Amino acid sequence: MSDKDKSGRTLKTCTAKAEKIDQLIEYSAEAIVSKTIIDKETGSITLFAFDKGQGLSEHSTPYDAVVELIEGKALITIGGKENTVSTGQIIIMPANISHSVEAKEKFKMLLTMIRS
């Protein structure tokens, strides 16, 4: 692995400079938009904007993940249990447990994935 791969990627816009998180990403009609804030071997932080009606189908990952709702509401199903998550709330999606995400309305979320 090269040195570049080990250090990962970092969003320069907010490196050593405060930014409003909800303004770092915009909605796109009938789409899910993502922007990587930081991506390292040990984990990643990614910002998402979901248009109404969009979603991620049921899947699982080998890592724990924390979802923080920045704006709107999301329906997040974890291990068959539905959770409505609203602005300012967080929820943990445990490793190896199936989960899905659905936008009943537009929403923005920050996903923190812990790989180690």
C-alpha cells in the first residue's frame, strides 16, 4: 500500500477551517449524493443527502457505523426494527446486522464508519 493510501482522503474545504455541515452537500432530484469528509484505514466519515423516495436496500457491513441526522427525517431499519431518526438524533448500526435506509422526506446524514 502506498503512503497516499495509508493517509487516506480528507475534504480540504473543512480542514483546519470551520464549516456549516449542512451546507457542504446539496440535494439532487431523485438521487442520493455523498461526499467523503475523511477516509482512513481505521474509519471514514461521509456526508449524504437523500432526496425523498430514495434509499439504500437492506445490507450489512463488518463494521459498526454511527448515523447522525443533520436535516430532515430518515427511516432506518436495523435487524428488522424500524427507527424514525430526526434532525439532531444519532443511531448506531451494529456490525454484521442487516440495515436499510429510506427517505420518506429529504434528509441529510453524517455516517461515521469505524473499521478498527
